[in-house]
Amino acid sequence: MIVLRRLATALPVVAGVIVVTFLLTRALPGDPAVYFAGQAATKQAIEEIRHQLGLDRSLPVQFLDYLERLAHGDLGTSLTTGQPVLNELLARLPASAELMLLALFLSVAIAVPLGITAAMRPGSPVDHACRIVTTAGVSLPTFFTGLLLVYVFYYLLGVAPPPLGRLDVFFSAPPPHSGLYLIDSLLAGDVETFRAVLAQLILPAATMAIFTLAPLARITRAAMLGALGSEFVRTARASGLARGRIVFIYAFRNAVLPVITTLGVVFSFMLGANVLVEKVFAWPGLGSYAVEALIASDYAPVQGFVLIMALLYVLLNLVIDLVYGLVDPRVRLEA
């Protein structure tokens, strides 16, 4: 029942995204008919292409046609590639998912222990380092961080591979099982390909991790400071319980809800930040696909990209609500 209620409340959001995306794509500067006709095309040729694309019809008629195609699971056809948008999005989704999941793993693995340690030792060097990291992560744009990492580790030190996609040109993609190269190479038992894939992933994943670990570390530190100063923690200390048990069983369990909330917000930020990161590292994911379509005034891929991002955001919020109920049964009872 909770899942159905959450999905019902998400329907107006998805409907709003569909309407706003459709209107914004039509309001963008540039004419797809002019772009695909070429600079030397005559006015008659441009009008013929506009008629073929259905752009000479009124906006309400175009919108109704778009809704009809959406109802049949058709996101349209890309004018630049000539392929169905849904197929291209599904083909590129594993690349973006692999990048974001690894970045999220790195972010959590660094931010949560850093925030806990900083809260346990206020004013210590670790606490000051946590503040510096969070400030830098919030202040530095993702594209600048990515270019800086490429300049240092690829150009100056030469320890990173060239930022040219998911896999070096000397390697072939592993047999497709999940679409995630790290998992597929392990399933195939190809250690060399696994290392090559991981080498290509490190810099873009680190770029996104630096961007996302700042709010996670800050919230973890603040939530742990509040939990460690609470009465039940002082009672546990007076009872002689072990320090590790107090910190992780009592304090962190009560501080984890705001961390989970921030984790959901951070992941939603990553859905947008991956556009810039993918362009910097020539990553063949959803973000680079959307940017290329936007430059060409190709409406269907842009609309499909925004719709997929909206659905992922709704699904993410649903998962967070379910995790809330597992971590704290009181949340489930109140719902």
C-alpha cells in the first residue's frame, strides 16, 4: 500500500515533467529543419523537412501526438542517428549507471567514516580536514575538477589512461551480461579487461565523488554530533558499554536517517552532474547523448532523457521511503 501511495503522488510530477519538457524543447533557439537541411538549403526544402518532421502543426496537435506515442512506449526517433530513442537510451544507461554507482560508492566510503571520525573528535585535525574537504567539494564545479584531474594524472604524471570513453582502444568490450563492464569482465574471468575498465572509471568517478561527498560528510558529522550529545548515549557511556558499540549501534543508527535523506538528494544531483562529467571524459552515457541532441535541436532524445531522469528520481525516492521503514520502524508506522 505504501508503494502504491508513493507512486500515486509521483504521477503529477511525471506529468508535469512531460509538459514542461515538451514546451521547453520547442522554446529552444534553433530550428531542426534548418539544421538538417543544411546551410545551402532553399526555403522550400526547409519547409518540406519541417512538414516531414511534423513541426508545421500546432503545438497542441504535436503534444497530443507525443502523448499517444508515449502511451505505446515510443519515445520517438532520433533525427541525428535515425534510431529509436528508447533503444539508444537503454544502450547508454549502463555506462551512466556504472559511473554513478562507483562514484556513489567512493563518496559513501569516504564521507561517512570521515564525518563519524570528525564528530568523535571535534576540533581535531580530522575535523578540520573534514571541513576543508566539504568546502572544496561544494565550491569546485564538476567540469573544473574533472579537467584538473585529467591535467594532473594524465598529462603531468602519466598514470591515468586518456579520457576517451569506457575502454582503451587496445581492449574489446566484455561479453554483455549486465551492461556494466566491471561486472561483465569479472563474469568472463578477464582480469586484464577489468583493470582497463577500472582505470578508465577512476578519474570520472573520482570527479563525481568529490562533488557528492561534501554534503554527505557534512550531514554525517552534524547528525553524529547531535546523537553523541544525546541523553541515551550518555547513559550508555555511564553503563560502561564499549565505545564502538555506543558509536555504531546507538549513535549512528539514530543519525543515519538524515544521512539516507542526503544520499537520495546527492544521487539526484548526480543525475544532472553526469552530463558535464561525461562530456569531459568522452563517456558514452546518457548525459553526452542528451548534450549532442540538444546541440542539434533534436527534440526526441532530449525529451526522452529528461523523462528517464524524472522516472529514475521518482524510483529513487520510493526506494528511500522503503529504506526509511527498514531502518526506523516508527517511520513505517506513521506512514
